[in-house]
Amino acid sequence: MSAMSRSRIVRTLISAVVGICTASGCLIEAYASSPPLHDYGTAPELAGIEGWLNSEPIAISQLKGKVVLVDFWTYSCINCLRTLPNISRWYDKFRDRGLVVIGVHTPEFGFEKSARNVETAIRRHGIKYPVAQDNQYATWRAFDNEYWPAVYLIDRRGHVMLKHVGEGDYEETEQAIDILLDSNDGADR
């Protein structure tokens, strides 16, 4: 084999390897920046709600065709309070596109069961979206939730597509909201 042939083969192999690495890098980068959407099945109903603030009663079953964000929180949890500005921002940014935000206030302590205390917290934090009082943990159990704060993102078909516990991953959650709002999957069901 001539030196010219070997050189051409080496260049071809290098080009192929670079192409594969570049393509793999793009795939890895695209995957890494995508929100972790997964179909966890049909969203449970809001159960045992003792009262609604900022809204008349709402049922998940009435919201098919909409994207719904359910936020489990309690007003004396510092981690919950740190997430509220993001939840409110998403409500303001996406409600005209069809996002419904429901805060599910599930108390950790007895004093958090007071509707007056929850109303005071809602005013203090400027919450404009509906808040359900889940004092007996019925909705908490229906969602099989274990943590404050916890966000469940439900698609237009009524399926939970994202679960997030704790603070952080705000960009990924916002991207997931945007993707689900852009999807017409289930909008006509």
C-alpha cells in the first residue's frame, strides 16, 4: 500500500471519528438539556379539599386539554417559600397559553391548618393562582407525595409528565411547561 493510500485512509478514519464524536456530542448535549418528561400515568383527582382560596373548587378531570402544574407546599417551609416566586412567574408567563397552576397547601404543623393563616401567607407572597387546603392529606396521598415542596406537571391528556421534589431545576421545569403547552397531544380529548 502506498503512502498516499494510507494517508487517505487515515484522513477518512479521522473524519469518520470526528463526525461520530460530533454527532454523539450533539445528541448528548440535546439529551442533557431536555427536561425529564416521563408518562407517570393519569393524574389523580384533588381529593378531600377543605377549602379553596383564590378560586372556586377545581377538579383535575375538568382540566383536560390544559397543562396543569400542581405545587405541594406549606407556608412555614423555607424551601417551599423559595419556590413560590418561580411558581408565580410561571403562572403569570404561561396562563394565557393555557397553563393552570394549583397550589395544594398541605400543612406540616397544626397551626398551618388555619384558613386565615394560609390567606395571610397568600397575600404576603402575592399568590394569584388557586390554592386548595389539603388539611387531611387526601390529595397528598392521592398523588403519593412525600415531600415539600413538590411539583407535578400534568399534560393536556391528564397524565403526570414531570415530578420534581425540592428546590431547583427551574429552567428544566419551565422548559417542560413550554414543551407541553406547545404540544396538542390530547387537546381534543
